[in-house]
Amino acid sequence: MEVARVGAGGRFRPAGIMPSMPILDERTLEFFSRSPEQTRRVGMRLGGSLQPGDVICLQGELGTGKTTLAQGLAEGWGAADDVSSPTFVLVNIYRRPDGSEMFHVDAYRIDSPREAEELDLDALMERGPVIIEWAERMGSVVPAERLWINLEHVEDEHRRLVFRADGPRSKELLEAVRASMVGAR
């Protein structure tokens, strides 16, 4: 069962996972995943709404499910390619059968915003949606319009995902994922 805490619609939380927290605002969604499969399904729901220019930033320690979520995003978007972490190549490109592209950036090995500028995110965004793991390492290079997802380890396979919409398009994406998860806008 997927349980989410939403700002406008009230508070929901799985028993025994996290203590109650303040109600989140309309630009924020908190979700508790109980398994990697559930994390992937959340990504699939969001991935189906992605368009060129959309930026999804994933933040979290090693092992919190960033790549699992990225796999779901790519699958929901319709990628025909296998999804893996691009840690050593920095950017993986996934394609749909119609030839459109999605970009998966792993900024773990990026040491400065100046180095991140070399990725030319603007050019990638013109061609397709962009997923950025370890986005916090890119500093001001990350576009202001983005959907930021922070993943935290709760226990065993349980993860806390906090979605934050920065900008009107990312708010639309947040509303789409909110509606698909809890049926409320």
C-alpha cells in the first residue's frame, strides 16, 4: 500500500515509520516507500509526465534509491534502454522508440559548479527531460525550475521521499504525481 503525506489534502503516514511532522505546503509532497519496487513505481508515475526541459533532481546518501527512482522515471517515460547509474560516464542517454531522448546525469564525481557547466544542461534540456543524481554537487548550475526529490533511508528497505517543486512546470509535475498517488489535487 502506498501512503503519502500531502499538504493540501491532509496528513498520511505509515504507522511506526516516522513521527508526525507539520503539514507540508502545496509545493511539497512527502512519501514513504516500503520497497525498491515501490520506489520504482513512484518514478514510473512521474516519468509518464516528463517532457523536454523538465529537470528532476535526486538527492540522498549512497543506497537511498536514487538510481532505483531514476529507473522508474525512465521506464514511465517510455525508455527502451536499460537504466544504470552513469557515475563513470557522467551522462547516460535513454531513447524511446520514437527517437526522443532522456538524459541521466550523475554528479557524484563533479567537484565544482564550474566543472558542472561543462555538461551544458541547457542543451540537454532542449532535447529531453534531465534526471540529475547528486544534484546538490552542481550548485547554481542546476536550473531554478526543477522538481527536487530528497531520498532518506528510514529502515531496511523503507525510504522517505520529499518532493519539492521549484517553478510552475515542476509544480504541474508534482500535482500529477500527487494525483496519481493519492487521487487528490
